[in-house]
Amino acid sequence: QIVQKAVSDIPGQIVPFYVSSEHFGIHSLKPFHSSHQPKIEVETVRLDETLDKLNIQNVSFLKVDIEGADLLALKSFDFNRFRPPVVMCEFMDARTQLHFGYTHHDIVNFMSNFGYSTYVSEWSPVLEYGRKGETTSSFQELVRFLPWKPDLSPVWGNLIFVPHSEAKALELCYRRLVSKVKLLSSLRSVPFLRKAYQMTKRIIQKRN
């Protein structure tokens, strides 16, 4: 069920929503791209209040990918009432620190207060945002997956949170996935098989 509101930690505000006419996947509450224009105004809501209105009794997976406002959404979720086995959140410090006033360290610290272990799924830098109906010339590669440490300086990717008791199970799952991807990586050395490699890699990632 789609709710046409903007998720934030402060409800009831009417705020501008910035839309990109060039890239369909980067619309945001803040204008972090040169193509952003304030096209509409939206009302902000909290996740906890919205879930109550929808009579949601259980949350098994929480994924937050809202172009910089991710920490605001997490702050509006009731982790004392719901405890998703997996929480996934996008991060990009270059975007959030300048436009939203936080870094991925703040996200990690927030989630640790609720007993979650943090893992970093870092991806190669975004060279080109997607355009509707077009295939981008760049393809993001998985750089590394590892437990989060304060001295890490990841550029962009996802933070994956699991309860402390499930941390080892997550590591095992990712090791299996990475081993499959490495097995396929030899295809990249053959030019006419590169496309097959990319398509197969996407399929494996979706299945896992």
C-alpha cells in the first residue's frame, strides 16, 4: 500500500519535494543535484504513527532508501515495539552531511542503541544516475562487505543491521553470495561475455 507522504521524524510539516527532470531515482527532500527543482509540497509523517493507522502488527524487513532522509525515517520507527530481523539503509556521507547534517556514523550509533550489529555493503562510486527508459553506461560493483568499524571510510552503499544474535548468520549468507559472484567474475575477461556476467550477477543478487 502506497502512502503519498514524506517520511520524517517530525510529522505534520508541509515541505518542498525536489524532483529531477533528468534522473528518475533521485527525487528528495533536499536539492543535492543540479537538476533538482521544487515541484510539489508534501506532508511529513512518522513511520510509527503510519503503521498504527494501517494496523500493521509485525515488520519482518525494513528497507530505507530515500535519498538522504534515511536517518529521519529510522528515528520515526518504533524499535521498542517492532524488531525487524533485518534493517537495510542507504548511506552516502557526501550527500547527507552537507544537506541533512549527519553521517553514517550517526546511523550506526542510533541503531546500536536498539541492540543491532552493523555491516557495511559498500559499492563503487555512482558515476551516472539512472535515466528513465535508458541504460546507464556505468554498473556498480560490490567493493566489500564487512562488519562496521569506526575507522572505516566507506563512500556509498548500504548499512545492514541485524540483532546481535543473528550477526554470524548474516556473515555466512554473504560469504556464500560473494563466492558465487567470484566464480562468475572470470566471465569479465571475455568481452562478448561481459553482458552475460552482469545479467547473471544481478540474478544471483536478487535471489539471495
